[in-house]
Amino acid sequence: MSSSTFSVRCSSPFLPSSATSARPKTWVLATPSVATPAAAPEVDAGRLEPRVEERDGYFVLKEKFRQGINPQEKVKIGKEPMKLFMENGIEDLAKLSMEEVDNAKTTKDDVDVRLKWLGLFHRRKHQYGRFMMRLKLPNGVTTSEQTRYLASAIRKYGKDGCADVTTRQNWQIRGVVLPDVPEILKGLADVGLTSLQSGMDNVRNPVGNPLAGIDPLEIVDTRPYTNLLSHFITANAQGNPTVTNLPRKWNVCIVGSHDLYEHPHINDLAYMPATKDGEFGFNLLVGGFFSPKRCAEAIPLDAWVAADDVIPVCKAVLETFRDLGARGNRQKTRMMWLIDELGIEGFRAEVVKRMPEQNLERASSEDLVQKQWERRDYLGVHPQKQEGFSFVGIHIPVGRVQADDMDELARIADTYGSGELRLTVEQNIVIPNIENSKLEALLEEPLLKNKFSPQPSILMKGLVACTGNQFCGQAIIETKARALKVTEEVERLVDVTKPVRMHWTGCPNSCGQVQVADIGFMGCMTRDENGKTCEGVDVFLGGRIGSDSHLGEIYKKGVPCKNLVPLLADILVDHFGAVPREREETED
């Protein structure tokens, strides 16, 4: 399969009106986590030899580069993961019992590792024989039909079946068993969904503005670009092996608003809207990521691409990472490590080599994102750019929904809107295209009155939590239920007057993105006042999102979870202007 097959181009959208307005234009740059060296590192010419080669349509690691590789790379060499989908290997695998699967290393690796290329994650530790399935949902846009299908897929699993809105604007469904996978994959295709290439060493869900196309103040509608990215990455859900053997996972976003809802500073590639000589396009940031050993913010590539070249430059960056990225220690295989090794100019030069015409323009000074911008709250009722219509942002507590909830959300989207739902990276949902005459009735719906409020409390509004050890084998502590309980208890102690974003993550992999939160809690094991081992958290403070983004830092390590409420109350009073609530005293 030729890598040139997927050089997709698209027509430029209309030049956004904000691009020609008199508003001040300031280029928003994420701050690098380490100072960029003045002199580029010296790189041996041999280091620039691609480490992979194409064989029978798939990319494989060359024999000469197989020394010192990590176990996951050995699994990929042992058997191409994409064959489970592209050559229908899943049909035979699904016929095996879990006992038969575990009897052979190849099938055990299929189930525990290779199926992640199909978006399937075996929960061996806590739910043996059951899988989480992660979808591709570009820009977080989904339909009532798709939502109903996902509900039908998980309902049969009872208490094991549920769904989560993720921090990449996506759905994950839980409880799936192996024999059902082929049927579920067919069902996904029937409603226009795919789970393909959503796990392991693949490109994750392309994130965009959750208010794309409906926001009166948006810079550009991100949906055409996120759709194109997703179609390129998965070859229209048929499988794209040119980008499936990356050294590690890789995140991408298209920024469409001044609010930076897309969190560009934590993506491997972020497109920042900018004009150049009157043409609309994007400046590029590269290298943002979280890991247990290191977190880094994206840095400027000093590059601008026209809107037509969103796909060619994505392909060039991915091929640079695929060809040259390290494949040893998994903690040092994200793309920023390669950028560090080559230097930003050396990395840029390799991207240029892989562009269709070996050319990449330098960054534009005409960035369209306003630096002085107060991030808006999308929860609640807001007018759309379309006259007579509004969107309603509803709060999904820590992103968890059940099958019946999904059916109700689908019904509400059909009854009051256009049958569309938008997922956000804060694990919430936006229902767009609601006629203003229907707003009052919508807000009286029992689901919104009793469970998914458009107007949650201030602390609940900014609460995010990863899966935690209820389902995830990596997680050290339980997160979702605990996050809700701690928040409820703290709200009884203090009165908070301004938004505070609190994120929980069960382990140092930081799926809950604690480093971007005002207050973050990262799961760990610690000791209590009696020296007894217990679940605890490392507390982070000071993460920022938006134009002055930076990562938070450790405030206090090893806090037992049972002691967290009074500490959090003090933090809110001391750092966020909260006021202690007066307690009613009763006489004996």
C-alpha cells in the first residue's frame, strides 16, 4: 500500500470574519517545559535513516533497529495488529474461549495488546474477559442514532455495561465480550462509527471546538478539518497502516475558538488559526504530552500551512515520528523526545523532507487567537450564531452514563434539537440547534432536572475524572465516585464564588490530565497517620488552560484520600477565595 495514497487535500473554508476584523491579533504560543537550546544538537547522519520499511502493505521495524526495543514493539513484530481488522482476523479470534486465548502467546497478545488497534482494551485485572471499546468521534460530534446504537450494545451487559465521555471528546463503552466484537464492529459501521486505530501506537481522536459552526464568536469551523484528519488517519474507516506503527500514541487538535477549548498545549500537533498574506491557514505547535516520567507543553514548529495542507503536514509529521522515533524505553518514546534529540529545526527539516513539495512556510505573525480572552462557560443556555436557536451545555458528572441515560439523551436531542450531540474534553455534552421556543420545555426534562444539570454547582462544573481502578488495571485508586463524594463534602464546608477546575487521575499516566487543572489529584499508595498503607493522592496546583497555559506543579505528596476533604477546603480558601460556611450550632 503506497503511503502517497492518503495525501488528502481539502478546499479552504470561507475566510472567517474575525480574520479581517480590527481586533488585536496576538500569536498564542505554549511555553516549552524546558528552554529550547540555542544551538541545534549534532545528529549523526545514520540517525536519520528511517527505522521502518514497508512490507506487503504494512510498515515494520527494520531488522537492524530491533536491538533494545520494548516488549510492545516485539508484539508488533510478532504479528501485524492491523491484520485483525484488515484481514478479518477478529472473526477467528472471537470464536475462541478466553481459556483457549490464554493457552497460546499469540492469541493472548492479540487480546491484551493487538486488539487495541481496533479500539478494544481487555480489562484482565478487574474485568477478566471483558473489554472497553474506544471510538473515533472527530470533534466530539455524534448523532441520536449512534448514541442509541451504543446504548443497545452495552445494555445486555447489565452492571458491567456503561459508557464514559472521555477527555478526548469521545465515547468509550464498557463490558464488551469477545464473541460480540464482530457484530458490534458491523453495527458501528452501519451507523457511521468506527473504533479503529483508537488505542496503543495510533493517532487518537482529533479534537476540535465543541461549539464549531454554532458559536457566534468562533474563528473557524473545525469540523471539516477534524473529519478530514479522522478519514485520513483511518483511511475512511478501512484501515491506514501507513500511520499505525508509530513509536507511541499521538494526539492532534484543530483550534477554532479564542477559548482554546481544544487544549492545544497538550497535543502532539496543534493547528492554531492564522492568516498569511490574506490566506487562511494554521500555525503549528508540536510535542505536547503527559507521561509518568515527564510532561511537556507543545512548542512552536515555526511553520504555517494553508487550510488546504492540513492533511499533508499531518502526514509529514506522523511519518517523521514513525520513521525516526525511539522504540526502546516506553517512557521516552513520545514525539517530544524525538524533537529534543533532533532539535526543533532538525525535526522541522525532517518534516519538510516529507512534505509533497519539500516545502514548509515559516510561521505567520498574524495569529487569529486573541491572547486577552476570558474563557467562556459553555454549560447552560447560550444563543447560537443561527438566529432563533440556542445550544444547551449539560453537565455529565465525571462523564459516566448508563444505557438508559444514552437513550434519553438521544430522545432529547431529537425532540428539541436536530438529533445531534457534542461531547467535550471536560466530559460534558452540548445539545445544539434548539429552537428558542422549545428551551423552557427542555429545561423541565427530568433527566436535566435530576441528573445532568445545565447549571451544576461551581465545583461540580469543573470536575473531571479518569476511569479509575473500578475498570482500569493501571489505576492505583478509585476516582469517579471518590471525586464526586469529596467534592460534595467540600461544598458543605466552603462557599466557592469562582470556577475551580479539579481533575482526578488514578495513576501517573494522567488520563485525567491533572497537570492542566487548577487543582489536580493523582492516585498513589501512601501511609496514614498510623503508618498503615492506604490509597492516597499527590496534589497538584496551578495548572492553567487558555492563552496563558502552563502545567501545574506538585503541592503536596502522598495525602491519604480519607484526609483530603479538610486539605482541599483549606486550599480553596487560601488560593481560590472560597469562604468557610457558617455551621449551625445546637445546644445540648
